[in-house]
Amino acid sequence: MLHPDRRDGSASVALGCHRGTPLKTGPTAPKHPSTLTDTGERTKEEINVAGLSTALSPVIAASTHWLARAYPGGEANTVSHTLAELQARQAITVAAWLRYPTEIDAALVAIAGPGGSAILDWRAGSEPEDEFADGEGWRTWVDEVVVSWAACLLADPLLARRGVDAVIAAMPVPDQRPRPHGRRGGLPNEFRRLLQPDARDRDAAALLRHPDLLDPIAGMHRDQLLYLLDAEQDRTPLAA
């Protein structure tokens, strides 16, 4: 659904939900006939959500790259850099799925484009010398709102938990894949580094999770995320 009330005047894609009600992202009836597995789980054909769409891949990749460059965990090709980038990717993925919850939303942003990183670059003081130079084209796939929401999730563990819970509730993916390790404390492995970082993760993300450093980016669209997750009363960020 296109949301015409975005503060910058441009149209944005909003979640099909109301504050205080369960997050609903799909149509009232499945696109395909109802099909259940032997265990009673829905088959992939019934799940019409953007989390399973490859259309968001360029947005997630570019937005992750921007966030990891703006708040690096160390020199490139080091373990710390990789750990920070993994945390950034998990936060970006949750934010992207919240912003573009259906396959239609994902397809629309793939056609229209997410807007690029120009304002983010200015806010972070990381503007390229020549945005049209070879190798800078990835910046056009950065989504400003997705990056801002990801920064909010990285700075506030409780908000991150709310965001992941909302994604899980809206995207009931059948869990039939073999897993090398069991889930720790019931947390989904896909978002473990975001929700429950260990000591090495925290050391690598000293910049990436610092609330004060993230605030210029997180503050851009924090109010929208708080409203979306019904977390307006929890406005005080928690240091990671």
C-alpha cells in the first residue's frame, strides 16, 4: 500500500496494519488453494510476503554496505569487520521486511527504486567525492528509511526484539531446513547476532551499536518505527 503522508513528500510503502493490532501483511485469503504439510504447516505457495522475495535483495545488500561502511567494525577482510557486517545485515533485513511486507511492495520498490543514500551520506558526513563515479552506483539502492530503522534496532535491544517478533508473526515460514545448531533460548538463528550478540559481536560493533553515534541516522525515521511497533512509550534507547 502506498502511504502518501511521508514527511519528505514522497510516497512510501506502509505496512497493512494498525497500531495495537496484530501485524497483518498478506491478503485475507491466500492466493493459492490452502495446502498443508503432514505436520500442519502451510506450504510456501501460501506465504505471500516480501521476506521470501528476491526483489529486496539489492536494497538489503546496498543498505547493509552503507551501514557497515559508516560504522565499521575494523579493517576490511578482518573478523571484526565481518562480525559487524553480519549484525548490520540482520538489522537491515528486519527493517526491510517491516517496510516492505508483501511481494507487491517489494516489486514496487524494485521498479521505482528506494531513493538512494544522498541524505544519509550528508547526515553521516560520508558524501562521496563523485557520486557518479564508477563503483558508486550501489548507493542508488540504499533505502534511507530501512537504514534509519536498522540503526534504531541496533541501538535498542528491546526495540530489536519487538521488530523481530513482528517479522516472525507476519512471516510464518515453514521451518524444514536442517540446522547445524539448535536455537538458543528460542531465538531464531537468522537474527541471533542482532538479538543476542556475544562478546566478540559486541566488540566488533562498538561503533555500530553506539546509541549516540547512531542517533543522527536513527532519529530520521524513529517515530515511524515506534508507531509501527506500538513502542511509543519506550522512547529511551538502551545501550547495547
